[in-house]
Amino acid sequence: ILLVVFASPSPIYESKAQILITQPVDPNEGGPPATSNSQQIFPGMFIPNSMTLSTLASLASSNDLFDEIIQDLALTDSVTGEPFGVERLAAMTSAVIQYDYGEGNNLPLLDLSVRGNNPKQIQEITNTWADAFIKENKDLFSSEAARSYDKWLELLTAKEQELEQEQELALAYVRENSENLLQEQLYILEQDLKNVSSRLLVLKEEVARADARKTVLSDELDKLDEMRAIQSNAVLMESIDDVWARIKQEIMLQTANLMAYRVAEEQAQIILNEITQRLTDKSTKLASVTIETDRFNEKISRLTQDLPYIQSLLTESTISKEGQTMHLRIVEEPAIPSDPISGSISVVRATSVILLLAVVVSFMVAGLAQVIFPRNGSGQSKTA
């Protein structure tokens, strides 16, 4: 029985503290947009963008934090008096993420628990641990929020400058390469091309007529030459010479006209080729300007669409930066535990031990009585 009682382990007590991990945002003042990467726990409450819950649990169990707790409380072993080590304190502690689903919420809570034999000591450790964790990590959150704010502000400024630069470049490009002006120039060139083409066609017709007329006159002149060769009548010969002279003169005139038409035709063809080339160049230029203008417009449109989103992220970072002190707060203070969680004899167990002891004692008393007062039939007869 003594072995059962004294072999039982020392009672183990547990003290807990709960820390709420949220970023409050006043709905009336706006908050992260729907496209934000922030994780919304419920309306108006957010988890910091770049800090995960598992990271927080790891930070709570850091050796530096435990060493600070040991120094602050001057922790020593209650039996040996030896100072605590980081490993021993770490073995007594547990930091896990829990969720409070009460009233439809889904709040992330960091549970800090300490187990040990001394109720007052573990309550002091838990309380100091929670305060030290909040103190250490407020600065971390503030630095994180400040970095996030600076990053979005820098990006917003760069995007605004890029947009302004693109707008200036687009305006200068349009001034130098006006699509309307190019279209007007194309229209003029198309009209010139039409007029020159018509003129060239007329010149070709004139050349053809002049050439045909010259051919006819040359044939008539050849016939007159034949008549002159066989004619002996002087009067008739004079008449033939007169006609021959007029035809010869007209042939010379047609030849001069033909040469002039052909020169004009060549010049018109040259002009036509130049206009055609200029028209091709202007068309290519217009197409290139249209593509470049569309590129400017597309980039300006994209930058214009990016600015409100980046501005919303900057607003979110500003709110986070201004509200960092509310990221971590204790919602359950550690108390001195009164009941152990293990290591003590329970009521049932104690009752069983008492009953067992009562049974053993009763058997011992009965055996002793049998020895002292033996009961047999012969003895009773003689006495009687």
C-alpha cells in the first residue's frame, strides 16, 4: 500500500495564455480590396500579409525568448536550486495555433501553455512569456508593415512617373506623326496619282494618234514619190510637188508632236512612279504610326488600371502600419492552476486503496480471533 502511494508521480499543473492574432480595420475607413492577398478572418479583421501563423508559433518558441524569460524570472529548480536552461524551459512549454469558432467567427489564437510541479512558478512563466512575445513581435510587425508600406509607395511613385513619361512620349510622337495629317497626305497623293494616271493615258492616246497619222502621211508621201518618178507632164508635176511639200511639212509637224507626246509620256510615267512610291511609303508610315500609337495607348491604359490597385494596397499598408499595436493582444490571462492535470491519486483510486486496506484488516482480525478463541465441539461438552 505504501508502495502504491509513494510511487505515484508528483502532480503536474498547467497554466495557459491565449493571444489573439488579428489586424483590426474600421469598415467605415475602408480596408484591403477584394483582390488583396490579405486573409480576412471576418469583416474588419485580417491576418498580416507576409506573416504566417506557423511562423508566429515558431517565434514564440525561440531560444532567445526563453533565455529572456529565464533571466527576467531568475528561474531555478525548486529541489536542487540549479538555474533553468533553455532546453528545460522549452520542454515545459507548448505554442500552438488554435481557432475560436464561437459565434460563427474563425479567430486565430496562439495558445501558450506551461506545465510543471510548481503552480505559482508556471503561472509566472506563462504571464512573462505572453508579455515578452507580444513586446518582441510588435516591433517585428511594425517593421514588416513599414517595409510593405515603403514597397508599395515606391512602386506607386515609379508607376506614376512611368505613366507621366509614357504620356509625354505619346504626345510628342503624335505631334510628329499625326495620323490625321498622314491620312490627308495620303488622300492628296491618291488624287495626284489619279490625275497623273489620267494624263498619262491621254498622252498615250495622243502618241498613238500622232504615230498613226505619221504612218498614213508617210504612205501618201511614198505614193507621191512614185508618181513623180513616172510623171512627165509639167503642170501635173507641179501639182504633185505642191501636195508632196504639204504632206512632208505635216509629217515633220506630226513627228515633232510625236516626240513631244513621248517626252511628256515619259515625264508623266516618272511622276506616276514617284507618286506611287510616296503613296506606298506614306501607307507604310501610317500603318507603323497606328501600331505605335496603339502600343502607347495600351501601355498607358495598363498603367492607368494598375494605379488604383497599387493605391489600394498602399492604403491597406497604411492602415496596417498605423494599427500594428492591435495585431497581438492577450485574450486569456494565465492563472495559478489549482487542480493538477496528472500525477495525483484520484478519489476512486484512494477509495479503492481504503477498501482494500479494510478488507485486509478484517481478514487479519478474523484470523487472530480464531487463534485466541478456538471453537470445537468436545471442549464445549467438557465445560458443560
